[in-house]
Amino acid sequence: MASITIKDMSVSYNKGKSFVLDNLSLDIKNGEFCVFLGPSGCGKSTAMHCIAGLLHPMSGEIRFGEEVMTSANRKGRDKTFVPPQERNIAMVFQEYALYPNMTVRENMSFALKTKKVAKEEIAKRVDYMAKMLSIEQLMDRRPAELSGGQRQRVALGRALVRDPQVFLLDEPLGNLDAKLRDQVRYELKKIQEQLGITTIYVTHDQTEAMTMADHIVLLKDGHIMQQGTPEEMYDHPANEFVAGFLGTPQINIFFCEVKGNILDAGSFKLNIPEHLRTCLVPYAGKKINLGIRPSDLELAKDKMDVIKGHVESIEPLGDAYLIYVRVGEQIVVFKYTGEHAPKEKELLLTPNMAKLHLFDALTEKRINR
């Protein structure tokens, strides 16, 4: 197993006129489950392909432990490059890339046979993984006889039976149905913890990131917006982009003015809590953006710090309700966990004042730490 260090890595497809990744630097600990998260085009798959050796970065360095895998400066000098087959990695893509002329068992055994692993050990590993992924009944079929979800499970199994120092997964669950995706997600995390393999997982799905990751790296336009544990990033987003990307439904954002000890959003006013007053001193008389997560709203029990709104629609979730409330000109989402949805058309809501998120109106960076 190995830690991974990336230093000042840049990737450009047009000779430096623009960058898919721009001076990317990060550390991934040995045995860590790291998720590269972000919207399409943010550079997360590109970063993974550089780690795998499938792409040559324009500049920067990649190390597995103390061993340099890739090294180059912007002038193309002092290049070191270890090819993918020598990096002891296992990869799984959303595309299956199975050998069409081989059975499932042969596909899963192939890499172990080329490494001359004993037949008994191959059979043991393959059978265990087939049971784990619920594909025991498919072992004698060929890829053409499988559904898309079944092929993806075989691809996962083929990688998992190996003993790599780094495990790379590029949106591997995209072709699975919702129930199976939850099951395989759980099994993947459990297996990764058991084996202690340093793992990088690429996804645009924040639910996958929040439930699986030890370490999330959230990317946008080739830059890291924030990295840390799921709890750190959810509770203390570094900027509005992070706050909006993590959490379902999305955070509610209100445009406010700081007036003394009051946050004035126009359609409602909130008293600024004592613990936030110091950080807002430089913003006296200025605009800021206020973030309140739907789960941090509740029905008001008194007339202090009230947000009044008109119910537009209600979505039952089974264990909760998403209530869409019009507040002024804005639709606000309120996650209500009561047994029955409120019947009133006019609601008085109050936020959890300990969980307010404040952002600079110009830079969109977090104000309160």
C-alpha cells in the first residue's frame, strides 16, 4: 500500500493556453479512501488518469510513497515517467472494458493468472468476490450475455481480486440500479477497509462521496475548492460552491444586509447570534450571503427570528417531508421530520442559529469559522 503525493500538477490540452488542472497539490494518506468530487469538466477524471499513468501532465510531480511516478516542469525538462503497468494499480471505469471472448470467471482470474498466482488462491479470491457482488450464477457466461449492471459488477470484481497498492475507481456505479448501487457502495467501502488499499474514487454524486469517503477533494474548473472529511466540509464549507454542492436538498441562500446586530434579508430579519457578531464587524452596513440548510429550519415556537412564508408544495419522503415555501420572491426548502406534514398554508419558520453559514457577497468565501 502507498500514500500518494501530488505537487503542482498541471494538465493542458492546448499547449498551456488553458488548463484542465492548474497547479494541483494534495496528499492522500496510506490506506485512505479519497473521493474526487465535482461537476462534469472539473478535472477529477483527468487527475485520476495522471495518477494511473494514462496521461502525462504538463508539469508537476506524483509520488507513491517515496517513489516518483511522474515528474516534469513546464519546459518539459527533468521528466520521470513510470508506465501504468509498473505502478501496481487496479482501475475500474464506468465503461466495462471486459474481454468479450472470456467468461466471467476467466475475466476475473486473468490478472492473477498473468501474475502466476496459485490456482487454489485464484479460485478462492474469485469465488469470494463473486459472492460479495452477487454474481455467482454468472460465472460461466460471457459479457454479451450480461446486463449493463452485471458487467459493471464483473469489472469491479476483476479489480478487487488483485492486490494493488493503489485502487482507482472512475464513476464505477453509474450503470447500477439504485438498490444495487447502495449495496455495492457498502461492500466496496467494507472491502477497502478490510484490505487497507489506498483508494481514489471519482464521482459527481455527493451522496456517494459523503457516505464512502475518509477524505473528499472537491474540484471546480481544475482547482481544489476544499478538501477534508465529509463532516468538516458539510458543517464548515469554505465557500458558497462547496455549501451548495454538498447536501441534498441544496442549501438555501439569502442576500442580507448587516444592520447593527440584525441580518436584514428584506422579507425577514434575524438577530445576529453573539458568537457571530465579531466576525461581522467588518461587514457593518454591507451585503453578505446567508446560508441555511433545509434540515436546519424548524417550525417557529415563538416570534423571535421568524421567517414567514407561503407553502407552495410538499414532497413526502417517507421519513420526512420537503416543504417548498415562498419567502418574498424566493422559494425556500424546509425539511420537516414530523409524523404528518403541516396543513397550514402560511408557515412561520426559525433557523438553528448555531448552524448559520455566512459568506462574503463578492468573493463567496466563508466568513464564520
